[in-house]
Amino acid sequence: MHRSIARCALAAVFVCASAAAQKPSYPDRPVRVVVPYGPGTAPDLIARVVSEQLSRQTGQSFVVENKLGAGGKIGTEAVADAKADGYTLLLGGKDTHGILTHLYPDWRIKPEKDFAPVALLARIQNVLLASPKLPASNPQEFLALARQKELRYGTPGVGTNLHLAAAYLQSNYGLKLLHIPYSRSFAEALPALARGELDLVVAGLPPAMPLLKDGRIKAIAVTGTQRSRFAPDIPTFAESGVSGLESGGWFALFAPKGTPQAAVDALSKMVATALREPAVTEKLSGVYADPAPSSPAELAKLVADETQRWGKVVAETGIKLE
């Protein structure tokens, strides 16, 4: 009798120990995902789609927090300064991890060194858009026209990757372009384009597609090297012989430097699983984004490549911010 009770007790201990061993050690409490841009923007929507799925997978809340300002600097700094325990993450991208460090040479944050890359989440295409009144409808016509007369173009602000894409074209192809930044409300730029108050706007596909479908604006070219599956009829600049221009958007998760590698690896695997979910792919397609899973090492290489490439563009165009 006593032996039977002892055996049952011992078995219970092993069952509990086995369950404890199988239970994931990370995360065991809510995770904060800082987005350095406003609600409703492409990075915000991408962060929310993935965070929602990660919450389902882990049983822990992944809470999106918008911490915007200074072109992404404020949110980026907040995460860099956070405790490196895996419970504060940054939704970063081309601007935070490729451009800002060159625009602010004295910035105390060095994104390439002060963060642990976790995983790439998604990519979106950017596109050069035109007023219906502009007598140019393709890359060749645009380049010819912009060499002859000054064209006004809008972007989200000075030093953004969309501004740098246009500045690259202006610097390398002898174009006459006048930059009009919409730093406070980029949402006003596309309606202004539709009314003919601007000649051009450089924007991501998410805000542009509704107006393109309605015929209120037209597309000149995709600024990336490949056509978008969401708008396959829009040509790329590369097809017209414009080389060196690659300003499609990408968004990824980063943790503060010093975050335990076990947490980084666990997160990376969780993200890969999340991005394979049909519901996630469908929701990302709703904002014209393509899932783009990666390993931490692959993301680190992307950051290094982007930092080098955009450093050259900033140097060529002479753009600086104080």
C-alpha cells in the first residue's frame, strides 16, 4: 500500500517536471512592441498583424505602443535604452536602421551596433505617383519632362527614404525637382496630387492604391527593383535603365543590444511560424505588404547593407538634419 502511494507520488513529480520542462520559458509576461511611427501607418499595421498572431501562439500579450517623433528617433532611442530582457522590442526599418545614422552624425544611438536583430517581418513597394494632369505616364516620359521643367514633389518629410529616393534621381539624372515636405500630415499629399497642386508624390503602395484604383492619380514607376504583385502593371525604374535606386520599404523586429540569445532565437522562430499563417498573409496583403521571414543573421546583413548604401546616397545628395 505504502509502496503504491510512493510510486504514484514519484510519478506525479516526474509528470510535473516534464510539463515544466516543456513549458516555454519565454515569454512569460507581456511583450511591448514599440512602433516609432503613428497609428494607421504601414509599419503600425504590420506590427499589429504580427503581434496579434504572436499573442495567439504564446498566450502572452504582444502590446503595440506608438512612440513617434523626430523621424523615428524617439521610439528607436526608447527601445535602445530599455532593459535587454526580450520584453521590449522595436518595429524598425530602412529609416531607423539605414538612414537616420547618416542624417544625424552625432546621434548617440548607432542602430547597427545598439540592437540585436530578431526577424524581418514584411516588405512593401514604394512608387512615384503623378497628377493626372502631368504629361508623363511612364519612367522615360517622366525623366525627359523633369529635365526640361521643374516639377513639385511631396514626401513625408526631409530625410525620409521616400525623399532620398527622389533626391537620388535628381542628383544622378539631372532632374529639376522641387521638394515639398508634408512632415505634419502626409495624408494631405495624395489629395493635393489628385487636385493637381503637386506634380508628383513618392509614397508606399498602401495609401496610394485606393486613389490609383479610382483613377484620381497615376503611377509612373515602382522605386524598387521588382514589380509589385499587387500592381503588376506598374513598371520599375530599373526597367528604364535607372540603376542604384532601391527604396522599397521593409520592417523588422529588433531587441536592445545584450538581449539573451535564447530569447532572440525563440522570437525569430515564433515570427517565422506567424508569417506562415494564412490569416497573417491575408491581413498583410490587405495593406499591400509581403511577408518576408528571415533569420537574425540575415537581418543583420540587411541592416549592414542598407546602412552602407544609404550612407552613399546621403553623401551624394548632401542632405543633413540637425
